[in-house]
Amino acid sequence: MTPVELSRTVLRAVRRAVDAGELVAPVPERAQVAPPGPGGRGDYATNVALQLARPAGRPPQEVARILRAHLADAEGVAGVDITGPGFLNITLDGSGAQALVAEILRRGARYGFVDEPTGDVVHLHHPREVRAAVTAQAVARILRSQGALVRTSCATSSADEPDPTWAAVLGVSVDAHGTPAAPAPLKVNVRPVPAVQDPTPLGRDAARWALLHPASHDHPRITADHLVQRETNPLFRVRYAHARTRALTRNAAALGFTSAPGDVQDNATHLVDALAAHPPTLATAARHRAPDRLARHLVVTADAVLGIQHAVLPLGDEKPSAAHRARLALAEAAGTVLAGGLSLLGIDAPEHL
């Protein structure tokens, strides 16, 4: 069961409880599921019981107990526990990772994107400053991935702005110039802490990462550290992990086998969790207009890839097995997520590094 399917399963449980008269509350349009936080357990957790507690006029723990009864017998669910103030912690049967990998490989770079437009219209307006422009562009891409209609504008009246000295190098473009006369349904001013130094000497990819990886309230660090090819450089780790997934596919082909989603071993848990967390990460990054959240999640995903890479291919005289094909599919899914996430940030994901 994929995160999207599990979200729908949670909503069906809410509807059954409402239809049975056990809860008197509106059924939410979406139920967010994500890997459990500290103190949680199982494969996923949802706070839907906390959402419903106030409109239902009941304590969250009581709402959670009602929903647990409807969730526990759902197909693909092995167990449901209640933790904290009312979080539902869901354990899936053994096919959970397999279905997740299959879903990622099916959807490709659009994994984590919403299927239908939400009807939200957002106008991102930013000053004539390099970090603000790059941030607005990345936020626009993330918002569009979540179904919003987005327009960007730059606070200048010049027809050739933003400043071409950095706009061309960093691949920055806007939809309009000048302060908008009439605000869109939701106008957002994008004003991160400006970059004190010129990032263009770093080149497009490293410069964009240097501007987007820190939170908007933090000062960006514009140094050559973003160019070094070593593990202390987060951008290098992300791009290297992506390149490694592509190399694994090439090496497997040379050994005569291809990937096939299947059961993966426990040592891949961190990577499975990171892949499952990609859709809620995109949703959170869109909601908070925070591309840094996506950048940091890509680092987590990359580190999980590098932690299992040596177990993907057969060693020595070992013959390729179903386990190798499953691990290769997992690595390919991770590469897909890394490439898709970097693309949203406007950064290339090279096949070779």
C-alpha cells in the first residue's frame, strides 16, 4: 500500500465511522500520513484523530480508538496502535515497501505530485535580489507540483529584469515585472535573508543549492565548499547518490538482470521511510513556501541510499536473486526521487559523477 492509498484508506475509515453515527464531524478532504516521529511505531502515522477531535466534541484518544476499529481490518493493514495524544500508528503487511517502490517507478518524476488541480491561486512577489528570485522560482515549482496555479513577479519595472548578470547564470525567470496592481487570491511576498556575496562564480547548480538549502531566515553560505566532491558537501552526496543508483542499474544489466519490486530486508528501512516521506515533504514545503525542507529531505534520502548501495548487487560468485532485483528496484526508485527533487530546485542530476 502506497502513502496515497493509505491516505484514502484512512479517509474511508473516517467515513465509515461518520456513517455509523460513531462520529459527528465533517470528513476531511485529505488525511496526511507520514513515517512515525519520535515515540511512534509501525510504518506510518496520521494525526487525523487530532484533526477531528474538536469538531466531533470528543477527546483525541477516544476518536483514535473509534477510527482504529475501522482501520484495523482494512486490506493491507497489519495493525494499528495509538500513541501520544491520539496519533494512529499503522503497520502494513509485508507488501508495503514493494507497492511503494512500484508506485514510484510508475509515476517517475511526478511521484509526490497531486493528481488534480486544487484550485489554489498563488502570486509570489519578490524583490530584485538573487536569493529571493531563486527561492520564488523553486517555491513556484513546488506549489505547482501540489496542484496550485502560480504566478511570479519581480519588483522592478525594467523589461529586461531581474538582473541579467545572475538571472541567466542561475536560470531565473519571472512571469511579470513591477508591483502587481491587483493582488491574486493569495499574494505571498518572498523575502529570504539576502545573499551578501555573489553566488554566480559557483555555477548554476551549486549556487542554487547554496541559496536554497538554508532556511529562508538563515544567511546563505556562499563558499567553494559547495563545489568539493567529498561527503562533507551535502549537494555532492545527493548528486553522488543519484549517480550511484544509475550505475547500479548499468552494472546489473552487465550481470544479466534487471529490477523487480519485491520484499526488501530490514537494513533498507531508512530508505523506505525516506521515500515514503517524499510526498508529505513536498506538501509541507509547499504549505510553508520552504524549498529548504525539500533540500534537507533529499540529503536524508541520499544518505539512506549510500547506506545500502553495497548490498544491491551480487558479490563474488553469488547469483542474482529475487532479493537483488528487489533492492535494485528500491535503489532505482530512490534515484527517481532524488532526480525529481533536484529538478524542482532547478538543479541537474547527472548520470555520472
